[in-house]
Amino acid sequence: MATKGLDSVVRSVFDALFRPHRFVEFQTSTYASTRGEVVRQAGSLFGVYLVNLMAYAIPLTLAGIGVQQSGQPPAGYATAAARYGVAPTASWQLLTAFVLNSLYITVAAAVTLLTFHAGLVLARGSRGIVQSAHTVVYTTSAYLAAVFSGVWYLTTGQGVSGARELVRNLQAAFVYAIIDRLGADLELPGGRPGTVAVESISPTGQWVLALLALALCYYLVSLYFGARVNHLASKGSATLAVCAVVLSPVVYVAASVLAVTIGVA
């Protein structure tokens, strides 16, 4: 039994790295045809997502990512924790960090599912929400989780300050491009991004940046394969679905800029 489980893990890792079209593939012969089957398959996918989410968020939390040392537990939680011999402050800080680490990727997964499925529906290439959910659960829990982990490493790691500055500047440049396009009179707290000298990026930082780019490419390509394999979508419909996901940050930032501009006005 244990050997079979290990073989499954090894096969999944192999597929994720070398056969992403197989990694995201759902069994088309078992697609839900009734409401009960939809609920059953959705529940199964939710269970897979929870397991993968814990495998992603627990190591990050134990590594101290997102832990706020100043966080104090509510009185009710402190009382309950003390009753069971658990350190209230430390456990509360770990719990809140776990929730935050889980929330970031969960929101990203939800946005991916919404935009990916909407793109397929608009292109008339959708065969159902379950197929989209299967694709998104596997792409986000593998490739997008890798992207998030790399970003967290750049945020907190030692010896990668040049790569960290480059990523921050790219993010700021992206936001400023939308601000300028909309003609909004807004400034980010850090101001406009400068230039980062290539020689300031350490070999470790270069490796992290390369792996980030690779994971992002895997993420987008796997979404394309998910549309093609699970929805039997045409190349055009699959491309439109991926474009919808890619454009979602643009829509979010543009909406945020307009909201702030209107609020200031």
C-alpha cells in the first residue's frame, strides 16, 4: 500500500515536471453528469486542494513566514489554549500566519478559477466547472505554489537582495504603467522604480529568478493544456482562457487605481 502511494507521488512529480498535460488531465470518462456527481467530484477536488494547501502553508509558517511577533491572542483563545497546555501567544502567531499564508494562494486560486472558466465560457469552449476546477486545483497547488514560495524566499532570504530589488521594481513598474495609462495622479510609497545593476544579483538570486520564471511558464502552459485536455477546447479557446488569467492582475490594479482616484476626488 505504501509502495503504491510512493509510486503515485513519484509519477505525479514526473508528470508535473516533464508531462504537464498529463499532470492536469482529468478522467474524461468520469465527468459528472448529475448534480450528485458534481458535488462528489467537487468535494474530492476540495480535499486534494486542502492537502496540497497544508503541504504548502505549513512549511512556510514553520519557517517564520508571515509570523508577527507582536501578535497577541484574543482572551477567549488564550484561555482555551492554556487549558490544553498550549502556549497562547506562540500558537496564535503560528495560527494567524498559517491562515494568511493559506489565504494568499487561495485568493489567487479563486481568481484563476473565475477568470479561466469565464474565458472558456466566453469562447464557448467550456464543458463544465468541474473540469475547470480540476485544472486550477492542480496548477495552483503545484506551479503557482512554487511561484509564491520563490517570492517568499526572495522577501526573507539572505544574499538575494539584488534579485529582491529587481522583483520589487518590476512590480512597481507594472503598477506605474497602468497608473500612467489611466492618467491618474498617484504615487506608490516607494516612488518610481530605479534600475538594478545585473552584477548586484548574486548567483543564488539568479537561480531563484530563473526558477520563478520557469514555474510561471509551467503555470500558464498547464492552464492551456487543462483547457485543451479537460475541456477539449480549441487552441483559440484555450489561449483566450489563459489570456483571461494573465489579464486579471491588470484588471485588479486598474480597478484599484480608479477606486483610489475616485475616492481622492
